[in-house]
Amino acid sequence: MTLDEIGDWRKTHYTNEITPKLVDQEVILGGWVRNFRDLGGLRFIILQDKMGERQITVKKGKVADDLFEKSKMGSQYCIMVKGRVKPFKAAPGGVEIIPSEIRILNGTPEKLPIDMSGETVSELDLRLNHRALDLRSKRNEAIFGIRGETIKAIRKFLFERDFTEITTPKIIGSATEGGTELFPIMYFDKEAFLTQSAQLYKEQLCGVYEKVFEISPCFRAEKSRTKRHICEIFVLDVELAFGNMHDILKLLEELVYYVIEQIRENQMPSLQFLNMENKTVLPEIPLKRYKYDEILEILNSKFKIEMEWGEDISTEAYRKLGEELKYYYYITHWPMSIKPFYIMPSKDPNYSESFDLQMGMLELTSGGTRVHNKQRLIDALESKGLNPKSFEYHLNAFDYGMPPHAGFGLGIARWITFLCGLDDIREAVMYPRTPDRLTP
Ligand code: AMO
């Protein structure tokens, strides 16, 4: 196959802009061959680009002979087409394009490693191995359309409420939350780590900008091989000064509502493609709030699961909860013993001003009111067996008028998994990182 140069051709439109309004106009489109059908004297090319797809109809006798010869396409060839728009009800967008010239910019092997016709969905690991190709599928168009809308809507919602978008370091000198699960790296001749959370920095910055958020990668060196865990996560971190957990519970449920509203408004075809139009629906807000103790009670009375007070909820128990509570809900007032040092204890110090946002069995968010008094924070660090000396720089920020504050962290991929009805979190990430996957 001889390849063409792009030359001075530039796209005049995206495919979705080709509507019956443009009938008889000449347009230039560019993209990839999603489907090619050869009926002898008649050939159909379905051309996809980032916005959608349109049909190119090549009829022998109607187009120049050399163009007809050239129009034999392989799946996912990269091509540009110049042609006129004609009405055709049965084709995508109610139009077809009759080409006057086609430029083939790049080809593909005869057999692709994964199915791109949309007839079957190849096995996930195989698709992930060929992710740049796989991401062109209709399924991924829908998933990442919804993901894009989610992130756009989050930003819009927070900017409208005067939040400042912050960026905090991802390379850190010591553990953020004092936990394990950090990836060590070499920072010149010193050991450093990839951050597991923007927690400490967002707290410091809400003492400057009052209302802050960040959407950024965090790294978790957990060897969990589940359909809910990945090692590089993308987290929405929010922190709000002059408020507490209750302000955050209200803010977060409004955010969840707004994002789903925007997805339904702007990504309905994607929801429909994924059969989620009747599942990804607006939740009733305020969301139901259950205290940790009430959850224990439900687990005990409905499922005969006896949990020791102070234990974390096991996967099995969450699974049962998911059967009972098939909606978004909060679990609040967790035992202080299983919460990080920066979380504010309740009046009864066995409990804490903390919460998780759940969707069925899936934990989407954790958050709470923070300790803003330096001495209390030092005591909290010590009571968790951490050395305040290692947190000196963070603690310094509390010397200079740190306001009371609260916040949350929401795992974007976890939420997309639910919003799109996916079985495996890896489908919600362009290039997932797991204990077994570091490529592509
Ligand atoms: P947490 O550790 O609960 O809280 O993380 C916040 C949210 O991030 C998501 N998440 C994950 N998603 C996929 N794979 C993982 N391995 C993974 N780990 C976490 C979850 C989780 O709810 N600093 C606190 C937040 C805060 O208090 O503001 C924190 O990081 O959806």
C-alpha cells in the first residue's frame, strides 16, 4: 500500500458536525476506519473520529475508477476524506459522504490483535496490552466520555463555589499519612516516596485559600489484586476551612447530584450504550446517613455477621451491605482507633468525626473534620505511634492561625466503575497500574 501525505488538507469538521444542514457542502474529515463493508460495486466506510462516526459511501461508476480502487480499507486505517454531504436517513447522523478523494495516511496489519468491530469485547488483559488501539472502541468512547464529563462537572461545581484548584507535590520526603503502602524512589542520592495522598498539603493550603481542591494521581503500594484496587489512583481531594464534617457531607452530596445530572444531560448516548440510563440516575439528597454503630447493627440483625466494635468492615460484610443498601449512603462516626491521626475525635473520643461515602458495597470517599490544634495533632501522631519530628514541616503550618477545617478524598476510577456499570476498575483507567501491570 502506498501512503499519502496529509499535504495542505485540514479537517473542516468533526464527524458529529456533519448533519443534514450541511447537505451538498464539501467537507474534509479525518479519522479511522471503524468498519468497512464491500458489497461488490458498493462500499461503505464507517469513519470514526474523537466525536463520533459517519458513513462514506463509495459507489462504482459514481466515483472515479481510481478512487473506487483505492477505497478498499482495512480496519483502523487512518484516513482523510474529501467529499460532499448527502442526506441518507439510515446512516449515522442521517447523512452520508460521497468522496471525491481519499488520502490513506497510515495502515494496519490485516489482523488486529483485538476486536474493533464492536461485535465482541476482547478479554480485558489483551485489550489493556493494546490500549491505544482499544481506547478507540465504542465502549471506551462511552466510558471515557462519562469520565471526561465527570471531571469537567466536578471542576465546574467547585469553581462555582469559589474553590481554588491547587497542585501539590507528588514526590515527598516522608510518609504523608504515616502509613505504609508507599512506593520508595531515588531522589538524586536520597530516598523519597511517591505520595499516597494530597492530605497534608491540602490541609495547609486551606489555611491560605480557604476552599481548595485537587484532582491528581496518588500512589498506593498495596498488593491487592481485586476488581476495586489499583496502584496509581486519581483522586479528587477537597478541603474546606471554617467548617466541619457536616458542611462536607452536604457539599459532597450536592456534588454527586450535580455530576450525575451533567452526565445525564451531556452523555446520555454513552449511558445508553452501556445500558446504564436507568441505573445512573439522580440520587435522592440528602443521602442516607448511618453511624458506624448502626451499620454493625444492620450486619448483625440482617446477616448475622458479628463484628467486634472497632474493627474495620470486611469485604464480605461490605458485600452483604451492598445487597441491603443499593444506593449512595454515608457511614459516619467511625471508631477513632481505625482512623488516621489528622481526623478529629468526637465528643466521645472513642468515635471520630469521620465518614465514608458508599455506593452499595463500594467505598467511594473518605473524609472528616480535621484536628487544627497543633498540640492535639502532636498527641494524635504519638498515639498512632508516629514520630512528630518527621512531620515537623507540616506541624509548623499549625503555628500560624490554622482555621478549623474538613474535607474528603474521592477515588475517581471507583466512581466511574459504578457510573458506567463496569465489572473491573481497570476498565475505568486509560493505563491502569496494578501489582501485575506496569505496561503499556
Ligand atoms: P483514602 O485512603 O480512603 O482517603 O482514599 C480516598 C479514596 O480513594 C480511593 N482509593 C482507591 N481506589 C482504587 N484503588 C485503590 N488502591 C484505592 N485506595 C483509595 C477510594 C477512597 O475512598 N486522605 C484521605 C482522604 C481525606 O480524608 O480527605 C484518603 O486518602 O475511593
